[in-house]
Amino acid sequence: MLVSTIYVMDDNGTGSRYGFSTESLVNLTEEMVFDAIQEAIDTREEPFCQCDVCVQDIAALALNSTPAKYTRSDVDRYFPTPSELKEQARIRNIAREQVALAIRIIQKYCHH
Ligand SMILES: [Zn+2]
């Protein structure tokens, strides 16, 4: 028996299928991983394929291995507390490590 789920976009003014808005939520980890990939593109001595497929594979792999860090308000984002800054630095280091690892893994399977 085929069971399918149909999600109906709810026109509740939020642009979300939920009954609440998610538009202020930002995953800071995404920015950290994308920054780390750009850093690798700009500075890495060992070349790696930078086509859209490989770079997005690298991003997906690194994002799945780096803790998510969500924030809601611009105050949290642009004026973080000292402990929040420390936490962001910790995650940024993990993002860099995971991007370096992802580049090695994806290049092993890149055949174009
Ligand atoms: Zn490629």
C-alpha cells in the first residue's frame, strides 16, 4: 500500500507550513561552515574539485558533523555575550576541522 503525505502550504502570512513563523531563526553553523569552505578555496595548497556538486557535498558532510547553533534575535547574533562568543569559537573550530575532513573524503570519490 502506498502511503503519501501531502503538505499543504498554509497561507497564514508566515510563508511557513507551520502555524508559526520561523523566519527570524538563523543557523550560525551554516555561515561558519560556508566561511570555512571559502577559506579552503582561497588558501588550501592542495587542490580539490570546486564544482557545485563537490562543494555542496563537502558542505552537507561538514554541516552534518558540526553542532547546529541557532539564534533568533539580532541582539544575540551581533552582540553576543562572552560565553556565547566562546561557544561560537568552539563551533567554528569544529566547522574548520569538519570541512578539511569532508574535502579529503569527497575528493576520494570525485571522478570528474
Ligand atoms: Zn567536482
